Amino acid sequence: MLRSYGTLIIVWFAALLCSIVQHRTRKWVAPPAGGGESDVCPSWSPVAFFDLLFFVLLPGMVLVVFFPVLPFSGFRSGVALGLLGFLLGAGPAYVYLCVRKERPLAMTVHDMFFHLCKMLVCFGLLGTLYRP
């Protein structure tokens, strides 16, 4: 039981680190000329909560359900489920954001890249560290 909590904490810190890197690299992306999103430092408590919820707890429950029926295990199973979750969940949302005029394409692609990286890291770590 203690090992599973340790696994969740490690994955949570990895997701939070990806969020911090995403925020720090956002200044290199061209900000919108007519307003839009500001470059204000976010409050990290909601970011940490949503990382815990959407990148640790929900993927952990998904892996518990699908891990026994996957033909492979470990890191590859986590990455496969992460890619599937990204394509089915976040992919359509980012396609919609790409066609919007209010948000620059560079910012949308930046967020999409880091979201994909965060999903692959979190699901890969969960697949590697989780043993049924």
C-alpha cells in the first residue's frame, strides 16, 4: 500500500514539474497582440490539484481497469493508454482551439505539446511503477 502511494506522489511531482516547465517556456511563445491570455504567474495550488486529479488519480484508475487486458505491460502499456487518452480526449479540443481566431496558433501548439508530454510521462511512469 505504501508503495502505491509513493508511486502516485512521484507521478504527481513529475506532472507538476511539466506544468512548471510549460509555464516557464510560455514566454518564448509570441503573446497575443490584442490581449487574450496574460503572462501572469498562475496560482500553483489549482494547478497542483488539477495535475493530481487529471494526470495521477484518473490515469491510475484507468490503468487499474485496463492493465490486465493489455497484451503488453510496463512503460509501453502506459504510453499506449496515454496516447489513446490524448487522441480521444484532448485531440478534438486542441483541433477546435486551432481554428479559433482569438488564440494564436503558436500558443495552442505549445500547450498541446506540453500536454502530450505530460500525459506520456505520467502514464509511462504509472505503467512502469504500477504492478497489479
